[in-house]
Amino acid sequence: MRYIWRLNESRKDSRPEMITITMDNDILFKMHKTLEILLKVLIYFCHPYHSWEKGSIENVNGEVRKFIPKGSDLSQYNQEEIREIEKHINGRYMECLNFKTPQEMLDEYRQNTKKPLN
């Protein structure tokens, strides 16, 4: 639960564009209704064994695993370490974004919509 609160405090303010989240059908997300309320987003779940419904998330998970091995205790990683991983992932060129980075796409979106950060 504390991770949900921490996510609420940090992510929604820095990502007001976030309106939906798509998740696996995993027991870890049993509090998805609480997360929807806290983040003011809609949460959708993939069908079991339909990895194509998650777009490129499997590749991103692989990148995260280079820094944080599967099964690791996330409380052992500080905010600075998490931000570095986030920066690495958001700086990777992606074919599905016409070989732009997620950060470039976000900056472009914000510039075109003039959507300020909270």
C-alpha cells in the first residue's frame, strides 16, 4: 500500500497526461480500484496470455530488469536510483514512436497542447 501512496504523490503531478493504465492480471494489482481513485485514471487489464495487448511493455520490463532483478525488494532502491532507471527508459528510441524517445514524445505533446505541469 505504501507504494501506491508514493506513486500517487509523485507520478500524477509530473504526468497529468496519464489517463489510463493497462496491467497484467496479477495479484499484485488487487488494489487497482484504490490506485484508480488516487491517480484519477482508468485501469484496464490484459487478457491472460495476450502479451500483444500490452504493446511494448515487455521490452521495457526487460530494460528495468537490467537494473532491478525480478523478485527484488523495491524498498531497497532509493528515489534517485529509480529516477535514473526512469531517465534511461524514457531516453530509449522506440520503433512504435517513429524512433523518437518517450521523453521526446511527451515534450512534443506538452508543447502542442500547452499543458502545464501541476
